[in-house]
Amino acid sequence: MAASRSAPPRPPALLKAHEDAGSAGVLPLFVIDPVLWKSAGPARRGWLAATLKATNAAYADRLVIRLGDPAVVVPKVARELGAERVHVTRETTPYGARRDRKIAAALNDAEVELVETGTPYAVGPGLITNGSGNPYKVFTPFSKAWREHGWPAPAKVDRVHWATAESDGRVAKMLDKAIREAPELPGAGEDAAITRWHEFLDDIDDYGDDRNRPDLDATSRLSPYLKYGVLHPRTLLADITSKSKGAERFATELAWREFYADVLHHNPRSAWQDLNPLGIPYDDPDDLFEAWKEGRTGFPIVDAGMRQLNETGWMHNRVRMITASFLTKDLHVWWPHGARYFLDRLIDGDIASNNHGWQWVAGTGTDAAPYFRVFNPTTQGEKFDPTGAYVRRWIPELGTDDYPEPIIDHKAEREETLRRYEHRGH
């Protein structure tokens, strides 16, 4: 047996709200921010909509969903209830932190307190520092300190007394429309997430060997649930009892997620700017960029990955690295162009993990890949999709006249990339 199977925990913010509210009851509120809703692509909107509907159903229609500027809506709902406190999970992304400061100010004007408890991470960003009291800049020492720091057990709430209020009348149609317009999505909600987690736990010992194989169903596929807090990493870490290489590797992947969140917390500008600029020229996006987005570069592993992304809102992590390397080092396009496209399409689009992962490939972030590391898309495909099952699934026309010839010469573009690095700053 690879792990224990714990009962579903509850967010620490809910536990705090439950303790605070007593018989007055807790009102669960989700505010759809029009800024984020409009900036998301169909897959992201659909996944949020499906998650909200599944959560509401699981809690017997108690979830109140409103639409509008959170800094306006949250105080309005607090006034409706006569609430003295609003409990939230602390947000650490640049946009979310700015939003919550505005909410706190608006609540303060109404003499209501905003209480932040916990984060979406096992160890909250900013809590781990080196011996000098500074944030870690490299993953390996961060990972060691992260494990040594540890984390509390998942919070438990036996029974909550719920307050009630009405949802926005426009929301139901919005959510249904978003789901219709989305690609086929995985099962949404807590029950689906727990089922997927337990299925993965049965095979977690193999994760270390198989995680780089996009032709196999060997990864957890939990990132979409972690994205919206349907599962908490403390739950996953508490359930892992195996000491196998695969289990340790999975915990390390969770540590990578927390490292990138910590980096973004300390360096908000790194959301869309190079953390460590290299001073090299990039090419403007053109028709080659469009070919990359559409999965018609003539390099099968790249095209398979982009088609998987476009059709499902998800892409295998190894293939994310390959496609990112192709854009930044074969097509010489600055990474934010690709990162924005990924965030628009991914149902697990997490700005810290996505954008710092892109910078790792581009060579401008923490633990950045050496500038001379340029993934060869052909050999990468041969190594990680050895039977070709992955590319055949997503490129049925492979091997026919309908599949395009390579749009670039990889050897020549690799040499061009190295030339630009060699002459950087000149």
C-alpha cells in the first residue's frame, strides 16, 4: 500500500471562520472577477465554471456566487449579513495581493475586518529564508529547507453551521455557457479530485521512472485541482507514506510549485519580466509563432503538445518544456509571448509555476537551464515518446502529405541561439 487515505480536509480559513462565527453561521462566497473572467480563454473559464458548479452541488447549493469587482461585492455582502469579519486564504500572486488590499481597505471603511488564514501551499511563500534571512534563489537548498521546515496536518472541520444569501442571477447562465464553450474537461470538484488522487497513489512508486513519458498516464493530473484549491498540497503530503523514489519525486514536484510561488512573492515583477535578464535580442512574433500555436511546425513532439493544449487545456510537463524551448530557442521569441498563450489555454494555468517554468527554459529565471541547453525536438521525441504513441494520438495525419515539413532547420537555429548568447550585451 503506497499511502493512507485521509478524509477530505477543509481550508484553514474555513476552520477559522467556523470557530469565529459560532451559531451565526459561515457564508461561503465566491466572487467572479470580470477582469480575470474576460482575460481567460475558453478552457480556463470552463474549468472554473465546472469547479464552481461541482462545489456548489457538493455543498447543497450553499455556495454564494456573485459577479463584479471584489472590492465592491465583498463589502456589500458583508453589509447584507451584518458580518464583522471576512475570512480568506491569503493570496500571494501580485494581482491577487493587490486585489485583497483593496478589499481590506473597503471592508475597513465599513468597520469589517479581513482575516487572512493559510495559503494554497504547504509552506506559505515568504516563510522560508536562508541563514542570512534572505529568500532562496536556487531550488535545491530551498527544497531541503522546505522539508526541514515542515507543515501542519490538514485542517479538519466536522460540521459547519451555514448562513445563507442569494447568488447573482446572471451567474447560472454564465457558468453553463462557459462549460459549453470549453473543450472536454476532466471531472470537476472535490470528489473527482480525491478519486484521481487515490488512483495516482496506487501507482506513485512508478512516478520517478515514468513521469517524463507523455505516452503514458503516469502523472498525477492534479494541477487543475490545486489551481483552484479543490485539493491542498498538505492533504497530498499527509497521504504519502511510501518512501519510494517515485513518492519522493512527487513531493519534490510539489516543492517546485512552492519554490516558484516563493520566488514570485519576493519578486512580483518576475511575473512578466526576466528575473535574470540576459541582454539578447528576440524576434517579433510572426507566422512561425502562429504555426507554433496551431501545432503545425513540422516537428511532431512540438505539434502534438500544442494540439493537446488547444484541444484539452492541458499538456504533459515534459512536452511543456520541449514546446517552450522550441519557441524561445528555435524561433527566438521572448518567453512572455508563449507564457501568455499557455495561461490563456491551460486549465491549470498558475502564473508562478507557468511563468517561472518558461524562464527556466529560456535561461532567464532561477535555476535557469544553461544558455547552451537547446532541446532537440527530434531526439526529445525519440527519448520520451519511444513508440510514437503520443504523437500519433494528436497528429493522425503524421506521415502523409497533409503534415507540414519542418518550418525551420533546428541545427541552424541552435547555432543562431548560441551566437546571440555569445554576443549578448554588445
